[in-house]
Amino acid sequence: KQEVTQIPAALSVPEGENLVLNCSFTDSAIYNLQWFRQDPGKGLTSLLLIQSSQREQTSGRLNASLDKSSGRSTLYIAASQPGDSATYLCAVGGTASKLTFGTGTRLQVTL
Amino acid sequence: DAGVTQSPTHLIKTRGQQVTLRCSPKSGHDTVSWYQQALGQGPQFIFQYYEEEERQRGNFPDRFSGHQFPNYSSELNVNALLLGDSALYLCASSLWLGGPPSITGELFFGEGSRLTVL
């Protein structure tokens, strides 16, 4: 059974800092990995999708890496802004396109 | 280009009642998946529909059932509601790429339906 862990559970940083969010998974037989953002009480916004054959993906200030063999992914956010404050969820795509989610990292960027 | 739309956004029910939630997928998508997100937790996979058939199911009881219509929209039905069914129910749409086992492209989520069971 796939299990996804996200560390840290919560993080507070001052504006402008670069930061790294971590995700680990137990079963390396995955098709892809997605990072999502969730604002309080809202749905999920897809940030980055990494296919199992890829090592990383970049979108603007975001960079996600994937190391299947070690069961790890990281989401790097450069030059953080208060608008980045949200919960970030890592989800691993297995067979049947079923996503297994971690419990998320709650990020607060302060002025 | 409309994204994934869900209705209703909020609803309150009492124990034992039944509820129906609705989802319209993103334009061009043909596969719909449903997830349940309890407070403070990550979403849990309920089931996936493609070509009007349930293709995969997570660890949820038969009280949870669904349907997909020819226009790809979908409904989630929950019977005999329990207090523990209170959650945010998320619909995700994607494009079927092949299978079995089913492989779809990137998943796009709606804003969810917040269900409160009293």
C-alpha cells in the first residue's frame, strides 16, 4: 500500500526566502507525481506534474524534482511571497491513475 | 475554457439521509474521479469513471456510489449518511490515455462540495 509523507507539516518563513518542501513515498512503482496548492476551504490547484521518466519540472518560481529510486520529491519555491501562503500537497500517481496524497505542508509567508 | 465545476458548494444533511453531488469535467476531458478530504487530511480516492463505467474504487463502502453520463459529467451519491461522512468532496477530471490499468493525464480538481452531516 502506497504511503506518502510530507515534511514539515507546517512552515513559516519571511518574504523573499527560498524554501524546500519534502515528500517521500514508500512504493517506487509510480506513473507520475503531482504537486498541488490548496487555499483554506478551497479545491486543489495543480502546480507541477512530473512523469516517472522525468527528473524535474519547472514553472516560474517553482521547481519540483523526483527521485523514484529513493522515493523522494522536493518542491523548491524561490523568492517566496505572501501570496504563496497555502497548503501544499504532494500526490503520487499509481495504477488506475489513482492519486495517493500526503497530508500536506502548511506554508505561511510573512511580511 | 471552463474548468471543473461542482455543485452544490455547501450542504447540510442529517444522519441517515442521502446526498447527491454533481461534477462537470474540464472541457476535453472524459474521465472523472472523486475524492473525499476530511479536515486536516489529504484527499482519499473514492472511485473513477470512464465511458460511464466505474473503473477503479478505493476503500469506501457501498453506501458510496456514482454515475457518469454520456456528456462525461458525473454524480456521487452517498446513502445512509454518517457523521464521519462530513468532508470536502472533490471531483477531478482528466483525459483517458489507455489501459487497463487505466492511465490518464494530469488531474484537474474542482472547488469541492463541503458536506456537513449533523
